[in-house]
Amino acid sequence: MNINGIGTTGYPAWQGARRTQQNTAGKSFAAQVNNVAGAKPHTSIVYMKTDDMLYSGGNGTGLSFYIKYAEGSTEDDPTVIAKGVDENGDEFEQTIHINKINPRNASLVEMTALESYMGVDKNGGLTSLPPETGMMGLNDRTNFMDMFQKQISDMKLLSQKKAAAYYQYSMQAYWDFMNKK
């Protein structure tokens, strides 16, 4: 849907979802172009969700992964394993201790693990996280709480009260998680 120049991501249609600047900050334009030119072509790998998976999916960069509980995971130390392919087509495996996730400095895989573990309502969508996460790579880290606040502000500016309320709800779930530690 594109109303008055506003695309489905909540940004002007010509702008699209903005890429987080974690990987490009401080790099010259030439270095960024060379980085893209040297990247492996994206491979489309889709992991079919099974009963033992908490999550299976990916994002717009080619990052694709699934999350399962790790052997030895406990109620006091919930632990998951994330396996998949990164945005360059390279396989990865990460062990994530849920209680150690900091939404103020987290990767998309960590936040997806937290979202899945907590059972945050996705409001009929694929994720409770802001649309900007669709452009994050495996090793990108960002302050998701700031990202939520910006999304809420953008939705209010666009008079999208339901969307603003939903992102406020989602952000509150992660605040509650941080405050219970």
C-alpha cells in the first residue's frame, strides 16, 4: 500500500526500509561498493519449521535461520541454538543464553530468539520487531529500544495510531524483560 508517498515500511516510498548504519559507518563510498561487489550471491535457503523449533525464517538481506532449544537448557538458564546462513550464504551456528540478551545492544538473531522465547504477539505478522530489522545482517548490532521508539514516533507522525500502539506494546514486552533481570 502506498498512500501519499508513504510506503508499506512507514517510510517515504522512494526511501524504502532504511539499512542500519552499523556496517557502513566510517567507510568510504568506494569501500562500501567494493564490499558489495565482493559479496557472495545470495542463496535462498528456507528452513521448514518443525515442532521442535521456536522460530524459522529470515529477512530481506538473505539471512535465514531457525532457532531450537539447546540441549541442557533450563528454566533458570534458557538457552537456544540458532543455525542458518548469513546474508553472504555462509553457514553459522550460535548458542544464545536468553537471560544475557540486552535489547539495547543486540543482533537480529538474538532479538528473534528473545521474541520467540517470550511469545511476544506478532499481531498477525512475521515479527514484533520494527521493519528496519529487515535490512540487518547476521553481525549487525543495534539498540532495539531506540528503534522501537523511532518507529512509534514515525507511526504517530503518520497518524497510524494502531501501529503506534502495537509497537508500544512490543517495546513494553522487552522493557519488562530487561527490568526483571
